[in-house]
Amino acid sequence: MRLTRDGLKGGAETMVVVLPTFWSMLQLGTWWDPPVDAIVFAVMLGVALPRALRTVNRSELPAALGMFTASSGAAIGCGMLLASDTCRRAWGCAAFSTGVALLVWQRRFAPTLRRPGVIASTPFIAVLVSPKSIDPTWELLGWMLVAAGMAMTWALTVRALSGLAEPPSRPESPRRRRGGLRTSTRMAIHLGCATAASFAAAQLMDPDHLVWPVLTALIVHSANQGRGDVLWKGVQRIIGALAGTGIATVLSTWSSTGEATTLVALFATLAVAAAARAYGYVYWAAGITAALTFLYGYFGESASEMLGHRLLGVLVGGAIGIACAWFVLPVRTADVTRLRIGTLLALCRDALTAIARGVTAGELEQPLATADQRLARLDGTVGAAGRLGSGTARRMRGVMVETHALASRLLEVIATGTPMEREELSRLTRELAAARQELAALAGSSPRASGSLERPGEERPTPTARRADPGGLSP
């Protein structure tokens, strides 16, 4: 039930931003003539911004707006350079790859820049979706910046009026590394290499359509949580994109260029994709790919003629993204997962200790819920590894389920304020000890990752969290 509510809420928030943004850009046509590229840019930002803004604190909004404005100008400039077939395209590819990598790398300086950095990355994705080459003119630059401002204005308006709870702040001081590269640096290198390689592959295969390999590489590396996460997301992206492209190609034969029915199909597909995202990334990948197919069909690009180009681009971009995560300074998802399990178990131990002493544990509710949610982000990846893998992957899935169950029960007790029976307290204490022992066994059965396992934006474990991390994984 909760999953259904989250999906419907996410879909509604997305469309409440996308439709007014699209309508506002069309209304500007009453006095001026906004170019198609600017309208598409605004719509794609309207799709991405609601979800990105949902996790931003009020204190982070100034940084988010500043970074979004700067990145919009940089992304548009890169898009203009990509429009030509001269050496300027090479400069555009290099600048684009550097820009998206820097947005990840800059998190090493201040964890509070992580969420503004996510918002700042949306223009780089949106600028790739333009159905036509972006002409390098000052007029178009101005219109694209207007489109970015329009999308952000509607996204902020809906964010303010929706009554969303303020996300918990997670202040954290920069960490010192023990050796090797920080995780943020390694992930920035992953993304930069994947994007640059995708540009090169697209230039060799189909220089007139750079979008599909590069867009796929960007998406599989978004919210990167280790190489296993990239692999699982890449597989879902490829399957979803192939299915979405095929379905939309068949359906688009019923409509023609410029028809209103194509626009209806486009926005209906976006709404369904946003609502279905809560059920699995594969549904979002299928929906957004189908929507792009309808979009290009509306502006005159034959879906059937481009089918082969799109499928090849998705396969190549997905393969490049996965390869860069696995073979270029890899970050093991198993290590990230053990760190998060250890942090959550430490908070569970603190809560049990407080309950046993009869002390109110209300101050632990928010950290406990946040740690549980962060671990839940890896449920799909670890679940897939447990079903398809062996050894550590299967055992790690078991300890994750046990930890989630323990945290859920403690959150329920803290929220309701009901006293816990001695028998249940003893049982939960035994479950905590068993989970910690199993985590220690998992840490001993797999090699430790080289370098620091610092995750950008990760909560810094407390001293108790470090003691509860048997694998010694806390940075």
C-alpha cells in the first residue's frame, strides 16, 4: 500500500510540474516564438526536478539554485558545441564529460553539496534530449535559460505548496582518507570515463545521433552506489529501454508529425513512468524511453527508421557504463552495504539500550529512520545479487532483511511510546547480536576494498557505529 501511495504521489508531483511548464512555454508563443529546443529542454527539466528537489533542505536551496543556474549555462554551451561536426564537437564532448564528473567530485569538499549537485546535473541530461541540433546563437541561449528558469519556478512552487516534510539534514565534516582515492573521486572518474567513451562510440557508430549511448551511460551512473548497483541498474536500463522503444515504435505508427494525439501519448506515458518508478527502475526506463520516442515522432523523426540506432545506442552505452564502474577504480557495493548495515545496527543497539534503561529514545527516531532508508536503497541490488549470485551475496541479503525488521520494530516502539515487554527486549537483543556476528563473518569472508569507502553525502558513523562495524569499514 505504501509503495502504491509513493508511486502515485511521485507521478502526480512530476506531472503537476511538467504540464504547467509546457503550458507556460507555449503561452510565451503569444508574443514571441520560443524554439522547439527550449520547450523540450523545459519539459525534460520538469520531469527531473521534482524528484531532485524532494530531498533538498531549505538551507541548501541557495546553493542548489546557484549551482543549477551555472550548470544550465554550462550544459547549454556544451550542447551548442556538440551541434557541429568540426573540432568544436570534440571540445564539446570533453567539456560535457568534465562537467558531469566535476559535479560528483565536488562533493568531497562539503557533503552538503551532494543534493545541490544532483539538481545541478539535471540540465546536462535534459540538454541531450533535444530532437534537433542546438544552434550556437545568443538568442537560443537566452531561450534555453528562460526554459530552465520556468521549469525551476514551477518545481519550487509545487515543492512549497505540496506540504512535503522537511528532509532531515545530514551535516558532516570532510573525511580524511586512509589511502587511495576517495569514493567521490573514483565515482567522478567512472562517470567522466563512461561519458567520454560513450561520446566516442556514438561518433564512430552514428555521429548524427549522439544521445542514446551518452544518455544511457549517464543514467546507469546516476545515484551510483557501487559497481553492483551500476550493473543492476544498467541491466534494467537496457531491458526497459529496449521494451519502451519497441512498444512506442509500434504505437507511434498510429500518429503523425505534429498531431495532438502524439502529445497526449507523450504526457500519459510520462505520468505512468513516474508513478511506476516506485515499483522498479526497469519501468521508469521503459516509460521514459517510450516518451522520448513519442517526442521525436511529434517533431518529425520516424520511429521505425530510428529503432535500430536507438537499440544499438542503448546497448553500447549500457555496456560502457557498466565496464567503467567495474574496471576503472571500482567501488564494491558489498563494502558499501556492510558499512550501512553496521551503521544501522549500531543505532539499533543504542535504541535497545535506551529502551532497556527506560529512557526515552525519541532523539534516535530520525537517525534510525534515515539509516534504514539509506540501506533500503540497496535492497534491489543486493536482492538481485542474492538471487543470481552465490556466497556473500546470498548471506548479505539475509542479514539485510533481519536488520530492516529489527529497525522497523524499534521505530514502531519509539513512535508509539508503548513499553516493551522483557521477553521481546531479550529476543530483539539476541537478534541484534546474531546480526552483528553474521556481519562480522561476512566481513571476514570477502576482501576489503582498497582506499577509503567514504560515500558522498553518507552520514558519518558515530563512535558506536564504528564499533558496530565488524568489518572495519568506517572511513
